Amino acid sequence: MSQVGLAMTLKPGCYEEYKRRHDELWPEMVEAMTSRGVDLVIYRFGDLLFVHGSAPNAGAWDEMASDPVTPRWNAYMAEVLETDENGYIIFHDLEPAFAFGGFKA
């Protein structure tokens, strides 16, 4: 099992649009994640978003990164998330501080 933790920041006033886009997740993104065994949950605290994802192995994450749907989805979501000067979503890798049970640190 390979797990990731990421943080992102919503652009001000964009939560409803962010939520709508995920409620209408593209079928090709669903297929890309499902076919690789990716599970994902995103938590919100104000304008901060915290992602916890798991996949069968690290290779599944590499495959997701190279799938053509991923850069298209990221460009779409960059409209509602904070980005760097090049327009790419700012993802902060989260270091595990504690894990218990089925979660691995």
C-alpha cells in the first residue's frame, strides 16, 4: 500500500465550484483512478484542503501522473485552487505525524 497526504488552498470564494466539479467528476478520471486501485478522500477546513490517498503501490501514483487525463484535470482545477507563477496547482506534501492501525506512517 502506498499512501499520500497533500494540502492545497482554495482561491477565495471558490469552494462551491470546487465541490461541484468533484461532484461531477469526469468519467475518464474515475476510470483512471479505479483502474489503478486509487482511493481518495479530501477534507476541508476553511479554504484549506487536505488530501489522503492510497494506492496498491507507488507505481500506481506514477501511472496516474502520466495518464493524459491528469494534466487536463489539474488545469481545470487550477481555476479554483491557488497556483504558482506558472499556473500549476500548489500541492504541499504532508509528512505523517502519527499513524495507527491500517494507516502506515
